[in-house]
Amino acid sequence: MLGHASILEPGEDPGGDYNISSENYNQLAKVVTAANGSNNIGTTASILINSCRAAVPVVDYYAGGGSVLIIAQLISNVTQRGVYAYEKGMYVSLNDAALATSYNYKGEPNPIPASLPLYLIPDGPPGHKPKPTGFAPAPQQ
């Protein structure tokens, strides 16, 4: 098991106002019913978390008592949608995953050009990048 917390940091600035963690992930339930009580995300839709290690179980000390959590599973449970996430680190590349020529960021230009398109792809051998892991909502109790 890796890490001490399961946190997605979607913003550029650190801090609780920007992060999604075991402390506040349940707020994502509002996404499903934000449009005047109707579904904002269709019942057959899925969510891709294009982020480092969102599919990795961690002992999350923020959850109290050192619970083992997977942030992608928490999001799947609260949104009641399928979620896909990566177990690997991610890096910015000039090529998409299918055309990647490097294993990780070390094989990319440094600094990477500030031109588009750029792709966020998982660490892994060129031509054999890992696929995201799928998570289904846990049954309601």
C-alpha cells in the first residue's frame, strides 16, 4: 500500500478548497442531482479520473483509524456511476498513449513545449501503456 492519504488535487493550488479527499468526496453526490433535482450525469455515463494513482488503495489517515481507501471507489459509490482511474503515475506528453515514445516524463522534452495538443498519459512502456482500472458503485446499504 502506498501513501498516507487518498487525495485528488485538481487545482494548481494546494488546500482543502481544491482537493477531493475522504473528508469531502461525498459532496460529489450533488453532481448527480445539481440540475434542479434531475440527473446531471446520465445513468449510463462513466467518469474517467485522469490522475496519478487514483486507483491505488492507500491507508488513509484522514479517514480516521487508518482506513484503506481508493479515491476512485469512493467517487463511484457517491455518484453511483462507473469510474475509471489509473494505478500508475501520469505525465504530460506530446503524444497520446497509443503513440507515446517514452516510458515516463524523463523521455519528454524538458521543458515541454507550451503548445497544444498535450496529453496526460500513464507511465509505462511505449506501445503498452496501462489501461485504467474500472470501479462499479458498491451496493447501497
